[in-house]
Amino acid sequence: MAGEGLPIRTATRVLGISESGYFTWRGRPPSARSTRHLWLTDLIASIHSASRGTFGYRRIHEELTLRHGVTISHGTVELLMRRAGLQGRPGVPDRLWVTDAVELATGQGELLCVIVLDAHARRLMGWSTGSAPAAAVAADALSRAVLRHSVHPGPRPEGRFTTLVFTERAHARGLAPPTGLVADRNDHAVIGAFWARARTELLDHREWHSRLDLTTALSDYFEGIRV
């Protein structure tokens, strides 16, 4: 209360404490809880800034737990964001899709997996696996995303695929072409959180002896989390 401009004498009277007690408390070093909250607020502000001010407390909580390994409740994140004057910005689904390709190890060699995510809702729109060139697998993932969700022309896919086959497929589906912003921190945060969850819930649980085993497991997993 005193920190918000209320006279100390008035604040202590309302709270039923002595002025001397207040000054004694103020002279103490910060508690472990206060120190942790200061550190968390700085980290939350950094994540919020990297998202261009779009992430609300739920997405920031996901970033903290999955990418930074921080154990924290949704309520604490919401409280610290409110104290720092931070809030998310509502977005529009199906305006921006992001793509990513990863090579996953199996006993038969690498399996390429391409995902298409909606950047607003972090929803899995489509995916594809294979050993073909990355652009071809990406184009297949894009086609599946469009067919599964009956998207109208307008979304712009962004990510690492700017080759002719992927761009032509995007045009054919009525999508704006990708811009190839491979260093976009916001896109990386969305993709990184997705793969962190997938590794925690599926990929790191066992060794994959064949591409078929992993493909089947990924398909079951993706179908289970797809909205």
C-alpha cells in the first residue's frame, strides 16, 4: 500500500501494524520467494518480448515449463504478468502457419518428420514423414493440413521451405507464399515448445528400431493431440 503512494501512517493504521514494524520489515533483505519472483518476472518479460507481445499467461507458462524447465503454476505466471503490466494479444487463427522439419533417429537411419502448426493456437494442422527430399515431405504435410482443416485462401506458411515444389503447392492451395524467415524467434518458440512436448510424451521414452515403428507411433500421437 505504501509502495502505491498511500501515506505510511495511513497504511499502517489500516493494516493494524506499527510504523516501526513496517520500517523493520522494509530493512530486511529480500526473501527467497521475492528473489525468485524477480527472476521469474525478468524471464517472463523476455519470453513476452520475444513473442512480440502476443503470448498470454498460458503460452508463457508452456514456454517456462517445457523450454526452460521451470516448475511454476499458471496462477503465479498470471500474477507476475499482471504485476509487470504484461498481457497477451488476441490473434486470429489460420492467418500464419509455421513449418519445421526434424530428423529423428531410428535403427534403420534417420526419419524425416515435417509438421505444420497454426501460430495463433499452436494447433497441429498437418504432418508428414518420409525419407524423400525435405521439400517434398513438407509439401505433403502442407497438403494434408489444407485437406484436413478445409482452410480458405489466406494463411501464409512460414518456415524453412522456400523451394519451388513447396511454393507451387502453397499457391495451388490458395495460400500466400512463404517468406523464409528462418530466424524468427516467435516461430521458433512455437515450434520448440511443440517438439519439447513431443519428446517428453513420446520420443524419449524408448529407442526406435525401425522407421515404420516410429512413423506409426508419431501418427497415433499426432492424431491424439490434433484438434
